[in-house]
Amino acid sequence: MPEPTSENVIQFENVKFSYAGAEGVFAVNGVNLEVRRGEFLSVIGHNGSGKSTLARLVNGLLEADSGKITVLGMGVSEGKNSLEIRRHVGIVFQNPDNQMVASIVEDDVAFGPENIGVEREEIGRRIEWALKAVGMEQYREATPTRLSGGQKQRIAIAGVLAIKPEILILDESTAMLDPKGRREVMEVVSRLNKDEGMTVILITHFMEEALLADRCVVMNRGEIVLTGTPEEIFENGEKLEAYNLSLPRISEIINDLTLGGMNLSNVLRPEELAKEIAQNFKDKGIENAESPADKIADSASQHLWDVSVKNLTFTYSKKSPFATKALKGINLRIDDGEFFGIIGHTGSGKSTLVQHLNALIKLPQAQKRYRAKKPKKGKPVPELPQITVGEFDLANKKTDFKALRASVGMVFQYPEYQLFAETVFADVAFGLKNFKKDLSKEEIEKAVRDSIEVVGLNYNEVKDKSPFDLSGGQKRRAAIAGVIVTRPSVLILDEPAAGLDPLGKKEIMELLHKLHREWCNTVIIVSHDMDEVAENCTKAAVISNGEVVACDRPCNLFKDSESLFALGLDIPLTSKICEELKKYGITINCDCTPKDFAAKVLKAYGGGNA
């Protein structure tokens, strides 16, 4: 392989790229970028800004329309260099399932080295090294499909590491992982960068991940618009907002506290902010401050659409060598009117639970062939699981399950898996035609138009488009439109904002609150984002290993940080700052939202001279 002529291992010179059919619209537009050997570079930007396109241009998965790309001294556009470049540049994508190719972990990890002609003995050594690097050596003979999301992602990274790349690109590789999975993956990446000198390009929407980088670039509409250290990038809130990126939560808190009279720097870590808040209190002569806790009244409920789950158990691949018990006696009540959160580590049983709520997975006694088993002599009658949603009894095989599914809508984790029709109109209309067959053509068209527009899409622009031509954020909205078109009374969403940029997440949650206010009785979200749950949910349940271990208001749940950390979860930013403040004798009783936290801090701070 030719040696690069400088310390720049990647160089973009006025590079432009547009996708077929997007005439005059460049996904990458005149980009100039240099990446130095051993550098850790983070790339942030709104959905559709060109981040993933940039990554795919590096190793020739896409070919630039114009400009020059040099990787390790080789021109990417020169066909003879493609294979050699891919030997040294590895990409890990957002969804590990899209990268799995074999039925055994070691075969999956071996796939890359085999395809670039590595000798058999060397492949064996690389498998061992790569699995050890990601802490997965004990899973060498496991089946990838039976691993958790975090484990799959580490296997995907191992598969890329096995080609011994000089450059590692991670394209939203932690977006679908739980907090523990994200931490584990980022620890591996940081170690490879620092200890092995590997060049890392991290495409991410998570601020805490971007902070690990040496340098950060911001993309907007195909162009690089900002570059600098993460601290320099995130202190410029006005510019970030101008590029459709929201301020980090910690910056919003600092702004509110500064407006309230506190003297604070643009810090980015909770322990740093806690230290500065404590210094402000000290300068004002306030010691051992405590903000009063609010009395929270229970919300009124008509109980028309209460959800009750009792003794719910479920085993995948029952009566097979691969039997996996996903649920182990779930008992849960969700009151009509709640905006309810379900949190838990990857593989805890969250998705399996919610799929029971509209009978995508039916209870045993509701299945047509079910026959009650006679109890064994001297043994009690086994307690069967029971689920009711409103007036629907999901344990009764005579229940109208079609009517249930019209009333209990489900949006899955990967919206692209839910889209299937030739046009967005046909996709959104499908459920309506299936559940409400007596509607006229005009009524269907009005309902579809209303649903598409309520999720923030332009009806005339998208109705005739293929849903697969939409951006990631638009797909998410189209999938939601296809579910809400029947006006369900209960709406369930599995990771509704995962993979979206901060502004996209905010818009999706605002949309769900709008639906909840106007006509949707109950909203249930499954989420790995603790801040998302704290800021949006009236109540939340923690699921671990198929069981409910806690159910309470978020402000109460997040007080027990040790238990949540032990379950592979995290706590919101505000809770982290509150824990740090306690070390300085300052107790803030808030509802875990940034606005309420700032208000309670200022109340305690303002009352110091009283």
C-alpha cells in the first residue's frame, strides 16, 4: 500500500455528490475536509445534512460527482484503489442487523478478512483479537440473532476491526442502544483511538459522545459550516440553532440560570456545572440550601382506556433448544390519560410487553387452538396471564381483535420496516381501508390528508412519493401517520425518537403531546433516553429481565440512581447535576426537567438572604 504523503489520512477537496433523481440538490456540496492520522473526529448535523453520505464517500461505497477524495494517499475515484482502501477503512452502521451475514459469531467476524484475502491462520488470530477488543470472546460460537442489541453492535464492530482498519467510521452506531450499551461501545472506540492510534470518525447525535472527540465538525445541507473543539462548537448556541440543531440541555439550563442572575461559564459536564452553581451559592453566603418539593396532584381519569396486565409470561422458541423466557410474570397498570414511559436495558422485554397490548402477540388462551389444560393431581390450577385494554379482554378468543388494533395503534422501532406500499398515500390509507371499510373515497382522502399534515409532512409533496424515498425523519412521521389515521385511543411507540437529531426528537415529542391533548387518551413510549422520559412522561415503569422492578413518576424513579445504573440504565442530566450539588450541601427537588430544575435552583438561590 502506498504511504500517505502527509499526516492527513483523509482529504476532501471541493467534493460534491447528489443522489439519483435529486436534480440540483447536493447531499454533499463543496466539502473540504482533512482528517489527521490518529485523530478522533465527531461529525454532527441534522438528519439529511449529509453526514452518512460523507462517510460512504470515504471508502467508495458512493462515488463523488466532482472534486477529489484521497484516503491514505490513494484516490478513491480510481477503481484500482477501491479494494485496497476498504482493507484499511471500516464502517459500522446504525443497525447491526444490517451488517450481520453469518449464523455464528466467529463466521460473521471472519467475513471481512476472508473477502480481502487474509490467510486462514491469520484470520483465526484476528477473530480472537477483535472479539477480545470488544469484550465478546466468550460469544465466539453464539448465534448473532440471539444476542442483545448492544452485543450485536459490538460484534459488528469486531467484524470491522478484524480487517485491521487504520480508519474506523461509526455512523450512528449507538443510536439504538441502551445507556450501558452506548457506554461500552464508546469505551471500546476510545481505547482503540488512544491505545492503538486508530483514526476514528464518529457520526452521532449524542452530545456526550461528541465530547470524547479531539475535533468536531457540523454539517448543514451538505456543507461543513462549523469546525472546532467540541467545547468551541457547543458554546455557540445561536449558530447551532440556525443549523437546525437544538442547544444541548446543559446549555439551556445555563442560559436560564444566567438570566436569573447567576454567573456561569459555558461548561458541558454536569459535575462542572454543579461546581459553578455551588460557587455562586457560596459567593452569596448561602449554605445547605434546599428547594421545597412540589405537591403533585393525581391527574383526573375517566378510566375508559385503562390498561391492566397481570401475570404476563412469554417464552420465545418455546419447546426448542433456543427457548428464551422474555417475560416472567409482568404486573402493570397504566391509567387512562397517562403519557407513560417504559424503560429498561436491551433485551429486558420492553418490546415483547408492548406487542401484547394490541395482540400482535396473543395470549395463549386467546389463540384459536387453545384448550385449557387440566391441573395435575394435587396441584393448583395454573394462573393464566390476563390483559385488558379499555373494554377489550385480550384473554378472550372471541374478542374483536381487528377493532382492538384500530383502537390501539403501534409504531415500531424501525419505521422503515413498517412502510411497504408504493406511495405514501397508499401506505397511510392501508390501515383505514382495513379497519373502516365503510368509508367513502372522499372520507378516506380527507382522513389521509389530515394524518399526513398533522405529523408535519406536506400532503401534496409526499402523497405520490415512494415512502422509501423519504428521509429518516420523514419515514418516522409517515409511519406515525399510518397508525394515527384510525384515531386510536391508545398509541404505543417503540423508541419513537431514536436515530433522530435533537430537533427531530423535539418535534416528534411535541407531535405526540399534541395528539395526546387533542384526542389520543393514552400515549405509551418505549425509550432508552432518560431525559426524554423525564421531560415527557407522567409516569414510567422500569423493566429488567422480564419483570417490572419499579413504576412511579420519573422524578421519584430517578432518585435511585444506583439501582438504575445496576440495571444498565442511566439518569437524566438534571438528576446528575442534583447528585453533584448534594456534595456541596445543596438539595434541589425538581421534576427532572431542565426548566423546572433551573427554576428551583434560582428559587433556592434567591431565597438566600431571606
